[in-house]
Amino acid sequence: MTNERLRTAMLERGLTPSSLAEALSVDPKSVERWLSGRTPYRRHRYAVAAHLGVDEVYLWPDALSPDQVASASESEIVNIYPHRWTVPSDLWRHVFDSAEQEIGVLVYSGLFLSEDAGIQRMFRQKADKGVRVRILLGDPDSDVVAQRGTDEGVDDVQAGKIKNALVMYRPLREVAGIEFRLHRTVLYNSIYRADDQVLINTHIYSFTAAQAPVLHLRRVAGGGMVSTYLDSFERVWDEATPLK
């Protein structure tokens, strides 16, 4: 059976079997065999996935056993913090500063981030260097934001926090390379992404986000946790409305 996922990923990036083979220093016939359905060796699977910017398990779902996937996913856990307020402030800066391609923020308000002048300055500097910065905030007029405010026991304060964040982000809203969108999605987590690292702030009923746990994850070849969160981010982004 042909590997349509591999073929599609190559087409999306304008790669032919010859160009991919040249990039990986392998025989073009090997790439043709992979496209025909043969599973490559682990080192080649990793090299292909890294070059195409996709997950190894996505391209070859059956290559790893469930135990191997579970072990790799467990290895993606860098640290777990019992509350967001226990995450060292330097960690947020370190994670975002490590980004070379992509920074993503998916929150309802994330007011603590918009209030940090150092983080804002870093976002601008990263955008100037060609890093794509995408920030998703909840639509303050949406039902999901109103419901989240009710769940946290803060009612209209939640919408007000988003409006405050929009004001705080005003200096970045005209910066090339920084994009803002408003979403109307029920969030079960806030996602903070820098390339292959993510900070996941879980949402818990009747508790504010600052009181909820945070998972620090880093993508590992064969793991699935980071990819799941990043896929979720992309789905919310695709459905969100660009901020005027």
C-alpha cells in the first residue's frame, strides 16, 4: 500500500524523491520504496520526519509498537508544576527565547503574559528574526468566554481580562510576523508553544488558570503528546477570526 501521507508531505514542500534523497544522502530508489509502502529503518524515519517537519508516527503509524509509543511519549515530559504560579518566570522567557521557527499562544486571556514587557519585547525581536508568532485570544463577546467566567466564579471579569490583554498587546498588533486571532472554542488547556517545546496549562472547573497545573513537554521522536497539542492549536487557529 502506498504511503500517501509521505507523498502528500513531500508535495506540500515541493520535494521530489530525488530532492528528498539528496537532502538525506540516500539512494532515490530508497525514497521510491518508502513511497510504495516499505517502512524505512528508524534512523531514516527520524531523518525524513525531521526534514518534512512532521511526526514520525504520523508518516508510519505502525512502525512503533504501542509500548514504544507510550515510552517515547512519557519521555516528552520535562516537568510538571502543581500550579501555573509555581512555574519559574525565567522558564517562560527561556522557552520562548529558544524558538527559531514558531511561537504560539492559545488562551482565553493569558493576561499575565501580555503584562510582561520582557515577553512582549522578545516576541517583537523573534518576529524581526523571522520567527512566526501567533497569538489566539478568546472572543470577549462569545458564549464560551462567558461560560468560562461563570465556571471560574469571576463572571464578566474574564471578558474584561481579554480586553485588557488586547490593550496590552496593542504595540505588537502592527508588527510584521505577529498575528492575532480571536477564537470561540471551548478550551480544556491553554497552550504555549516554542517550536518543539510546549507549556500546557490545564483548565479545572471552578479554579482559575493560575491555580491549575502546568506540563512542560518537549517533542521526542515517536512520542505523541506534543503532536496532539500542536494539532489542537492548529485546529483552533484555522477556525478563529483574524483580529482587525
